[in-house]
Amino acid sequence: MLPRLSVMEKRRFEAEIVPHLDVLHRMARTVCGDADVADDIAQDSFLKALKGFGGLKPGTNARGWLARIVQNACRDHWRARSRQGQQDWDDDLQAEVEAQGVDADWQPGIIRDAFEDEIHEALKALPPRWRASVLLVDVEGWSYEEAADSLEIAPGTLRSGLHRARRVLYGKLKDSAGARQSRTDQTEPGKDAT
């Protein structure tokens, strides 16, 4: 049963929580990958926020509080999947970074020029926690400290994980950009399409 909020609580909820619901949904979608699961997680997270809102003290970082609710729901989803033998929430990135063989000479144009579906596919290569980190810091523009607090990890852990996650993303997007360029070269008039 949903709590009945007073008129003041409703106004406060609309001012402090509602503006961040788009982040709630993007985070669920990015971390889960599956639109139906993300919708369920976003809806459940909204209901948990509504139920728990009475305990949120005025002046608390509502955006971070809401992100923590979503993060916990996503983590629970991924841990349930890991019990079924699927990818775990905390899978390590180091093996993926080493497999990519990506050097530190990053070319931001590759990421900027990537297509949305390529970015979505590249994000799937990351463990869920690091998808959320990339979303919060690189897409939403949160500070490292705020993202770390919301994801309940140390800022240093967030920074090192983001570094590895960005290298994996760069490697995946670089491969996609190379394949796309190769297809373009083969279809351009005057190019040898062997």
C-alpha cells in the first residue's frame, strides 16, 4: 500500500524527486540492457522512493538517494542472474582491458562519432556496476564523489573502475569505427571492392 503524502510532502516530492526520474530510467536501462527489465526496475524504484520519501530529511541529496535506490534494485537483479550462471554485477574489468590491448592514446573522436547502437553494444561489454558509473559520471555529469556515494563504493574504486571501463569502451568503439570505415571504403565509387 502506498503512503499518503501530505500536501507539503507532495510538493517536496515533486520538487526533489520528480525532476530526476529520467535519470532513474536511464540508469536502469543502461545497467540492465533489457528495456522490459529496466522498466520494471524503474517502476519498482519509483515506488520504493515514494514509500521511503517520508524518511528523507529535507536538504538530503535527493538525486543521489534516488540513484542509490535504482543501483540497489539493479544490483539485486544482477545478483539473481549470477545465481543462474550469467554475468555477475561485480565482474572484473581487468581481463577485458588486457584482452582489448588498448593503449592510452585515446581518440575522443571515435567515441563522439560512434552511433547510438554501437555505444549501447559497447556498454553491454561492461559489468553492470561500471555501466552505472559511466552513465552517472560521463553521461549525467555527476562528480566522482557523488557517483561513488550513490553506488556505495569508495571514490578511488570508482576512479580506477571508470578508467578501465573507459578503456574497454574505447576499444569496442574503435573496433566498430574501423569496421564501419572499412564498409564505407568498400562501397564508395572508385574504391576497389574486393
